[in-house]
Amino acid sequence: MRKTNGVSDRLKRTFLIALLILVASCGGSSDEDADGDGPDGDTPSDGDGYEGPIMHLSTIHVYSDWTPYLYASQDLGEHFAAYPGERMVTEYDGWWVTYEVDRGPTGQLTFLFNNGAPEENAANWIRPYGQEDCATCYFATSEDEVWVLDGRVYAQKPEDPIDGDSDTPDGDAETDADGDVDAPDGDVETDADGDVDAPDGDTETDVDGDVDAPDGDAETDADGDVDAPDGDAETDADGDVEIDEDTPSLSYTVNFWSGWSQPYIHYSLDGNTGSPSQWTSLPGQAMTPVRAVWWRAAVAVPAPYDLVFLFNDGADDWHKPFGCTGEACHFQTAASTVWVRNGFLYTSEPAYKTYTVHFLSGWTQSYMHYSFDGNTGNPSLWTTPPGTAMNAEGDSRWGLQVDIEATYDLVFLFTDGADGWHHPEGCGDCNFQTSLSEFWVQDGRILEQAP
């Protein structure tokens, strides 16, 4: 019996030793990973052990007049979260945010914004710029933080909107039939000798492409700066204006709607009263982007002068008052803050409406000639004939987006650029007129849907 008990004790000790070795082996595998990949190589370790799946997180900001909901997809738009999505948190002055949204395994977040209406088909949506009517168009980002303003995504916070109005125009510079990009609505005209007029005769480009020297608007001294009258203000070579500390000055804020890549404001230092008048050196002061296609410049001129000014693209294109093409065409204002759009000057930001027009025609090039004031003026304000060149959409279809003040209907005609005109059916002297945001014209009839 004693011998049997000894064997039993040895077996017990052997079993316990084997069990301890097994436990130690399992513990070592949890603390140490030979290849650094974690269990099964799923996720890398930082030296402290397995950390779990990597998450791709984005913080999303949006500017909105209403409380927005973030409606997002982690699989490139195949599946979205339940409508209306996640209610966003207010930040300040119209900005909203949702922090650390998981972009999912693709690393890209697809998203939209809505106002949380009870029914999805009745909701207001913020969609990408120029695609407001596209139900399958979405924002997308792989960045850790983005800002969305007026349908555009920014990697850094853009400057705050001018007045909180989130309405934006289509905003692209128009292209003439010859392929040249013109100022909005044909502001730059050619004179009788075929040359392109610049303001006040500052610079004129001849037909042969040579640039004629300015005709004496301002003198340039030895240091390259432009002297203003009585030494009150001096324009540096970079276009900035310096006003003597002892000279009273007036400050102006000018907002300009333009599709140019970099607009400049060229303005007078003496209210255009001198003989010769004193102006900033060409092209003028570079403007700063504000939002979408709005640009801004803060300028100062000696008191008591009004601000007299023009815009240019830094080269040969100029933006003048609508319908004015001569050398004496300038904008002029005594208001401290102004907005300029399509050649019109406003003392508050104008509300515009975008019209999307489709035209079915066999012409080799179609133009739309339209009114800026709903044909209500006396005289009414229209584009310069033949109008704006339309874009080929295929199958004898032409398209164009235009914007006019929201209070007016769109009044228009089509032309082939020569003697061919397309009027409403049965009325050879009539204009088309509509308030539809998007429409099609075929055989003299306006249609709400594509034929």
C-alpha cells in the first residue's frame, strides 16, 4: 500500500509540472508576437500587445442655415445609415460638426446632409456644387477632417460666408465661341479698330498681340511705386496702396462674383477726378477668395473720394458695368460695402437663381440670348448678341446654365450665331419665358421633362 501511494504522488507531481509548462507557454504567446502582427496577423501591434482593428475616423463640418443630419456610407455609397442619419452639433455662426465618424474598411466616407424631414423624399439636401439635382451624387473624403461650404469640400476651414447665405450660383466663367474665357456676359468688347479696350485706356492689346503702353494715367517714380496726388497715397509695385497716416481715408469692402482663377481690383486713388487721374498699378490689388466664386478686397482711398474701380483677371479680360464698353466705364460707389455680379453693383448681397437649359437643335453651334431683368426694364438688359454659346450634349442637344436675379423669370431666345433664330411655336416675334429651374426646349415648346 505504501508503494502504491508513492507512485500516485509521483504521477500527481508530473501532471502538475506539465500543466504549469502549458500555462506558461500560452501566457508567453499573448505577451510576445514574433512578427508584430498580433493574433493571426490581423492588426499590427505598437509593442504593448494587440490593439484591435484600425479605425479610420473623420470629423465633418458643414455650413448650413438649418440643423443638418449627416447621412453617411462606409462602402462607397452602396449602403447608407438609416435616414436621416446622425444629427450634427452646432459650433458657431452657422457651422455644424460631427466628430470622429468611422470611414469603414474602405477608408473613404461617402456622405450627404439633410434637414431631418419626416419623409426622405421631402427633405432638403446639401449636395455637391453643381449637382444639386443629382440624387446619386455624393461628397466623399479620406481626410481626417474636412469642411463643407456651398457644396464644396475643403481640407482647411474656409473663410466665413459674407452674410450666411448659402445659396451659390453656377459660377463658371463663360467661354466664347472662339474658346476664349470672357468676363461674365461679354463685358469686354472690341472697338472699331479690333483692339480690346481696357479701362481709361490704361492698356490696350492690339490685334497683333502687342500691348500698347498706358496713356499716362499715373506716373511711376524711381522706386517703381505709383505716386498719388499730393503724395497722399502711394501704390507699391505689388498693387497695394499705402495712405499717409496723417491723411484721412475712407475704407471700402468690395465683393466680386467671378469664375476667374485670380481676380484683381484696379481702382482710382483720387475718385477719378485728377487730370490725369491716379490709379493703382496694373493689374491692381489681388482679391481674396471668400466662398464658392465670391472674392473680396478691402481697400482705402483718401477722403472724400468715392471708390471708382474695375476688375480684371491679371491679363486682358476686364469686368465693367453691364452694357458699358467704352474707356470711361467704371464702377463708382460711396457705400462702404458693395457686391458686384454680372456687371451690376449692389449694396447688399444679391439673391440669384440658376436656370439649367436644354435645347434640341440641328445647328452646328447654338447660342442663348437672354434678359437679365426678365425683360422688364426700359430698355431691358440683355446679353450681347448672339448671346452665350451653349455646350454640346450629344444627339443634337445643347445645354447651358445661367443665373439671374431670383425675382425675375428667365426670358430668352436661341440663335445659330447668324441669322437663324428659334422662337416660341407660332410666334416669330415672341420670346420664351419660364420660372422652371430646369427645362427642355424642342420645336418652340418648353418641356418640364426630357423628350
